[in-house]
Amino acid sequence: MSIYEFMMLNDTEKGEATLGGIFIGHRRIGNEARTLYCLGNFFVELVYTSDHQEFKGFRQFTKTYLLEPYLDQFPHIE
């Protein structure tokens, strides 16, 4: 699936597609929690309130610099 095909899906379909991807990491930004998945050639963040009570949306991207906030979750290779 391409990022453009993903963007055409409804929220239920996006959720199913995202959870079928590869989990990358989780982080918090202020009052938001974000969970990142890789779906082949693009990434999707699920955005929630920090208490996970309300789903706020999807953020899909291909720019690798947007992965930087997650890099501390990977073991360092020496």
C-alpha cells in the first residue's frame, strides 16, 4: 500500500492497516501520546490524549528526519 492509498482510507481502515504494520516506538509530547508504526515505505503515528482516553488522529509521513524523536528507543550499536 502506498501512502496515498492509505490517506484515502477511512479511519477504521487506517487503524486496521496501521496495526498490521511494524511497531517502532511510543512517545509523549505534552498532553499527547504517539505510537509509531512502519507500513513498508512510509510511517504512521497514532495520536492520542496522554491518558489514551481520546484518539486524535493519524499522522502519515515518509520523511526520515521525523523519526528522530524515536531514535533513543533503539539499542546503540558499538
